[in-house]
Amino acid sequence: MKKQLSAFLAALMLAGALTACASDPAQDSTDTTPAVSDEVETTVPVETETERKDAKDNLPADLKFNGETINVIYRGEDYYERWDMVGTDNTGEIIQDAIWERNRNVETRLNIIFNFQRTAKSSLNDVKTELSSLVLAGSDEFDIISSTANTTVQASLYPYLYELSDLKYVDINQPWWRTSGIKELSFDGENFRFLMGDHTLNDYLKCGVMYYNKDIYTDITQKNADDLYDDVLNGTWTWDDVIELTTKAYADLNGDGQANVGDRFGLMIPQNYTEATVHMLYACDPVDAKRTADGIDLSTINNEKNISIIDLLIKVCHNPTGMYVSDKNIDKSPEYFAQNRSLFWTGRLTNATAATMREMESDYGILPMPKYNEEQEEYITLIHTSSTVTCLPKTIKANRIDTVDAVLEAWASEAYRTVITPFIETALKMKYSRDAKSAQVIDIIFEDPMISFTDMYSTQVNGIISNALLKGITNGENTFASAIAERLPTGQTKLNDYLADLKKSEA
């Protein structure tokens, strides 16, 4: 499903009206200071605005539920409260206020009341434990669970969740659902228990991107700062380009003869390699697991191309002069980028919302992760496992199903009509104030951001991606052959057993 996220990203880059928070390495921190230019485009294409505002879902016009309360539990952080669930009430923060109004519109339309409740704690492991305890106990206290994939999918909640494919109102082929992500989280591509859609914005924010410092680029190449956009548009932006420019950009600014934070680098990645390398890996279009009539075949990962990708990314991360692994995590390492310490920095879209990036004096751009080579047809953007998914406990009462079913569809479709549009309006009012080509490049980044089954279900597949592919990139030694030989048999057995147990639970 193609999502119009170009406008959203431009809003993040320019508006400064967005927020995030950090409680584990997947999250980011920021504040909220609106910054809107008075000298920018202020119109939205009529067909785009009308298409969203007039979009119809399949809910009966007279559907009402007598003031029933819909209990929703979500990951207990202000970030998720503001961006996924509750929003803010008339504070002047356009997106958060729109989220608040979205909820009120759904309540009025269906005559229901949302009761949003945070998990007791917010850290990754604590939320995993709390949600696991909730579903394993057979509790029907909550109708809807909306939390990050790394606290639901990776916590093996699937067997304890309600099957959603037979719901009569939710239609995952509508534009307000992330159809590709929902199907990827399914074991057979048809039956599913996790939803991703416009009712939560976190999957947009957790897309991996590459930031570049335009001043440094001009300094080392003597070219126009926007020439990198041309490379992207021409389909020639590859990791070989990153290696070349990384070497050119390095300068021993403090004159101590050692590469450290006092210098200028070509490429900087966060302290935890995998906060960046998982996005770098999938940008190269690796060979992943394959669905078959009998289940999911992990053996396809044992492929020569994956070996070559690891070799390439080892060169990117270890070989060139000018490469630096930050001593700060993904939340904090933008501080160095904002100080003009690096030409490139690998992060996530969330980082563009942080005060550090908004207050950066030098101009910067956002690019897709580069291609494996020029023969690769498309740029590929990965959504991180810290993105939000929605699910229902299997113990939900039978007389509540139709209500919750209708609420889910109304929630997502209302967001499509009234929340996503402010992204577009805000963006189109401002994005050309940065540069004329940004919209085209951003469209490429967000043509259809992906998730990976084996990345999302890492627990159930014996950590094949992290151990057989990412670990070699981190360590600078391609140990794929031995790692896949060690991980694959156990991973396939674990997955097969998991699927068998799932079938028994459904019998």
C-alpha cells in the first residue's frame, strides 16, 4: 500500500511541531516548538485534500453502540500517548490536536467512549512482561492492545490474540491500513492478528533514513548541495558513493592525529550498530525467508547475495577513513551531526523531530538508505521493530467483537481523513522552502516502507538476522557461513514448533 508520507517527512524536517521521547534505544527525545515560515507555499492540491476528506469506509451510517466504553492499553510513554493514542486538546500543536479530535469524532460517530490506559512501566522488557502477563492470564480487561512490535510480536503473543481476518468491518485493503505490513506479520499472508494503520503514527516515525550535511558536501565536492538528490532521482545513489564521500570528508580538525569526536567524519552511526545496520541491510534488498504451502522456509536466507551484502556493509562500516561509531546512542548521536562533525549520519525519521536537529544551523537533507548497486530497481526503507502494532486479546468477549471491529475501522479511516491531511498541508506549505527537489526524493523514501517477517519475529526464528547477518557487519568479519549453519536448523525447528503449537491452539 502506497502511503503519502512525503508530506509527513517534510513536516518533520521543517515544521518543528513534532515530539518524541526516549526510554529505550528505539526511541527519541525532543521538545515542541512550532516553527512555521511565513514565506512558503500555503495551498494543497485540491484532489489530494478532497480524496482524503471524502474517503468512505464501509461502516453503516446509523451504526451506534449505546455509549459503550472501549478499553485500550498502550505502551506507557508520553510519546505514544501523544502520537498514537490520545493527542492533546486544543494546545496549538496541530498534529496532536488532530489526534485528539480524531478520537472525539469516532466517539460521536459510533456513540462509544475511549478509555486509554498506559502500561505501568515503559521500558521494553517491562512492557513485554506486562502485556504477556495480561494475555496469558486470559484477562478481558482490555479490548485493544496497541504497543510496539518489540513488546508484542517478539513477546510471542500471537497464539493468545484474536484472529482478525474474519472481521466484517475491518478491511485491510483500504488506504488507511498498511496492507503490506499486516500481511508480512501474518504466518500465511491471509490470516492475521496484528494491524498497522493510520490510527498510529509511530510506524511512520521509525523509518530508517540517512541525513546529510549540505555544507560539508559542498565543501568537499565543490558541487551544489542538492546534487545528491539528483543521484537519488537518477537511481544511482549506492553504498559505493557513501564509501567514496566518507573518505573525502574526513578531517583531523583537532590535530591530534587520532580519529575522535573532535574531528570531522564522513559517516557516523550510533553507538549500538544494529540501530543503523538493520536499516542498511534491508536497503540492500537481502534474500529473506519465503512462505510456502507448508509454512515459512528460512533456508532461503542462506544465499550468496546476503554474503555479498555483508561484505559491502563491512566496507562501509569499517574500511573507509572517516567512518566513526559514535559513543552515543541513536537518540544522542545527532548532537555530533548538528555540530557539523559528520557528512552523513544514519538515523530514523524520529530524529528529525528532535530539538537538536531543528536547531541545527547548517542545512541538512534526508536521503533514502542507498542501494546495494545501481542494478537494484528501488530504494528500500525499513520500518523498525519499535513501530506500533494493534491487536486484540483472544479473551475479548463475544458480544464486544462487533463493537471493537467497527471502532478499529472508524479509528483508522478517521485518521486517514483528518490526521494525515494536516501532515500534507503543513508540509506543502513549507517543504519547498528547503529545496525544490526534496518532495521528489521524499516520495521515493516513502513509496511503501517495509517490515520483515524474520526481523519482526526474531525470537521465533532464533535470531537469524541479528546473528547471521548483522553481527558480521558489527564485528567487521563475515562469519555468515558458520553463523547460518549454527542458527538455521534451530531457527527452522523453533518456527515449525511455534506454528504447530499455534494450529493446536486454534483447533
